[in-house]
Amino acid sequence: MAVECAEIRRHHRVGTKDIAGVHLPANVKFQSPAYSAVDSGEAAEPYTTEKMSRVPGGYLPLTECFEIMKVDFNSLQELKGLAAKEPHPLSIPAVKEGLLDAVMVWFVLQLDDEHSLSTSPAEETCWEQAVYPVQALADYWIKPGDRVTMEASCQDCYLRIQSINILHLEHAMEVIHNCTESRDSLSRGNEAELCSALANLQTSRADALGQTCVLEPTEIALLNNLPYHEGFKMAMRKVLSSLAPEKLCQPVDPPCQDTEMNSASGQSAAAPSTSDPFYVLDVSEGFSLLPVIAGTLGEVKPYSSVEKDQHCVTLDLISEANHFPKETLEFWLRHIEDEAAVLQRPKSDKLWSIIILDVIEPSGLIQQEIMEKAAISRCLLQSGGKIFPQYVLMFGMLVESQTLVEESAVQGTEHTLGLNIAPFINQFQVPIRVFLDLSSLPCIPLSQPVELLRLDLMTPYLNTSSREVKVRICRSGRVTAVPFWFHLCLDDEVRLDTSGEASHWKQAAVVLDNPIRVQVGEELVLSVEHHKSNVSITVKQ
């Protein structure tokens, strides 16, 4: 089924050309690893998986469900031929208008003539669905009368859905008209040949020239997280302004594409300065645009810690498109001998004005050894310099969620045909569930959110390794879990909420071994401990 889904879109397509004043040039293309080009020869999985019934924001079916292929597992000859079979074209009519974001795939397993299992999102099962994100189209809008064309194959033992395209009704009529006039080139009635010809023409695909940068879905979601980048820009400007206001440049409009194309040298119009610049180090994991944003703020020497060559090339192209003086952006790993010792002075006689640390993992947990990194960073800051974030607040709430209970441990013998396997299997359960979307998690809130912990990276004497928090019950029920998330405080005014709608972070939850029944007005005590970047939460009655 072809679907519109904003959540899939923001994890697989960069949806803006301007991020906190930084212009993304047309010659830079971002793709997720799930993108599978025709004849790419890549062995990577060409899909991602999602529990589509719980995807935040839901999804809109754009086509009816359709059969991609049928496989008889009792036919050895058919199984052998499956991997050698050429991709076969499909053409599916659209039934609703919307943005084509993905093709969602599930399976019906026919056990015999009477019994079958379905992994459809409409079924309550443990299976997720395979999702093939649509990327690299010039236009994603589809309406009734249009058709979604694609090719399906199992040539490398992966089910590949590739060459996904949109055949617009007007274009289809034109093609059919041309085909009627020239029957020798293409039969009017042969839909398969029509689909193949259109796929080969690549009629709707964007220009493939330029630098292609492959990013993980969380990295693409980060680029789409505009409040994150605007927040960092605002906080960095305040710090640098407090250090030396005269070194800051005034905010300017991002360069337009015409300016970008007409600029021969890519040099900044500002006159070069002889004074020492601000040194800004970003040690975020993965692809980060923050060093480029820092470079737009004036006399700043930003250092990026990206590792992959394609990421370096991409950041260089973005810097050039934004008219950075040559060599403004530096790649820190090229300047140090030991990659494990990332945190050190920019030069023997210089210190950093700002150091940006990755405090929260995309999974929703605190990064390992973050307090140790913060301790080293504080020694490398100039007077008045800052670590970002300066401190982190952890929030949580009490919920009743049967879904979390059932997904965290085997419950009794009813679901296992009377076999008592729970005592063995549950020995391997994890204390904290990660990669959760609280906005779509089936649960009943039993309390208001409360602050559980404060981690201060700039003033560590404010930290405590443990504390107890009283939580008032606002709804009767059974407490089964304590979901938690974080506010990254870049300063006292700029906060980034890891549970926000635009957040690229997921959330986590502690699932109780034994649910606690509570009544409105009661109070429970949460004992929160933080030790070596690990957080534990115990509920006391």
C-alpha cells in the first residue's frame, strides 16, 4: 500500500532549504540508507520497519492494498527461480490525494487452506511492517487518477521495491496518445511495458547530479528539527556576544540560489580580521550542521568532528554555498593524532569559546561517560566560555500501559499454550525500554510530569547522585511504567525538549516488575539514582 506519513517523511527526506540561516545548495542531496536505486548493487537492507499502527501522526492510505508477489514455499523450483527473476513492474491507481511518502509492505502467511497469519498493521501482532521510503522525486503530490509505478524483485534475497515513481494522469494520457500513433514501439494494451518504459525514462526524478550524502534516519530527522538549530544559534550568539560583541556580525538573510550561482569565489563580503576568532568545537555524534551555523555568527573558527568523508565533502559544499571564507570550517579529527582524545585545546595557546556535547542518545538514554567529557571540557574553556547544553533536566510521569507490560515480559501461560516459559525468558528482560514514541504509545497518564533529576555540565557541584521525588496521583489505575525524557537547557531561556513534536530523539521508560494500584490523591515516592551515566528509578508506596 502506498501511504502518506509525515513521520516517515521527516526521517527520510530533508524538507527545508534553509536551516537557521544556513542555505542548503541544490547540488547537495540527502538520502537515507533505505533508498534503493536501480542497479545499485548494494547489499544493504532497502527498507526500514515501523509499527505503523503506532506511528506518530498516523498515516493516510493513497492506494488500495495490492499484491506484490506470491511465493509457494513447497515449490523448490519456484524458490530457486525467485532470486534470479528479473524485477517485475507494478502500476497501482491512487484512490486519495496526498504526498507519496512510502510503500508499506506486509505479509499473509497461508499455513493451510483454513489458517493464515497476517502481519498487516490492522492486526494485533508482534510484527512490524516493512517500509520503503520514497526519495529523489521532483514531485511527491499524487491524486486520484494518477498511478504509482514501481518494480519488485528478490534478486539478492531482499524484497526490493525500487524505481518508485508517480505517473500523473495528464502525462499518462500523453504517453498513451503517443503509443497509439506508434504501435511498433509500445503496445497500448501492455501495461507492464508501459510501466517499464516510464521507469526507464525517470520522468519524475530530480536531477541526480551533485553530492549525495547518505544519512541515518535520525540524522535526517535532526536536520528537519528546526527548533533545535534555531535554539543553538540563539544560545551561541548570546555567549559569543558576551565575550566580545564587536566580533559578531549582524544577522543577514540566507543567500539566494542566484547569489550562490553567481558568486565566483565563494568569499565572504566582510573584510578579514586580524584579531583571534572564537573557537567553537562540536563533538556531536554523526552529521551536524551546528559548526556551519556557528560560522555565520561572525569571527568564529568552527571545528566539526564528523568522521565520514562524504559528510566532510557535504559540509564543505554547504560552507561554500554560504560564502564562507576558505578554510573557515575545520575538521577536528584531521588535526588530532588520537581520535579517542577528541577533547583538547584548539591550539597550544588557545582555548574553546563553546564546546557542544551530545548528551542524549537518539534512543532516549543519557550518553555514556557524558559527565567525564563535561569535566574535561570545562578545563578547555576560555573565561566566559560555555558547554552546550549547560544543564539537563530529566522529567517523568506515572502511566498505566498494558502494551509496555506485554512487550517487556512474558505474561503467564495463556499466550504460550499453557507452557510455563515466563520464568526462563523473563531472566533476559531489560530494565528500561528505549526508542519509544510517547505521543503514540497506548497508555493512560496517572500523574502530571515531574522533574526527576538535574545534570549540570557547567557547575557539577549542583548535581546529586540520588534523590527522592513525591508524585501525586491524578487518576486512579495501575502504575505499570515510568516514561522519562529530557530538557536540554542551552541556557536559562533556550530549552530543547526531547519529547517535542519536532524532536529527533525518542523516549524511554522504566517498566515495573509488579504494577501498583493507586487512587486519586495518593502520593508515591520515586527514588532516582544516577551513576556513571546510568539512571535507575524505583517506585515506593
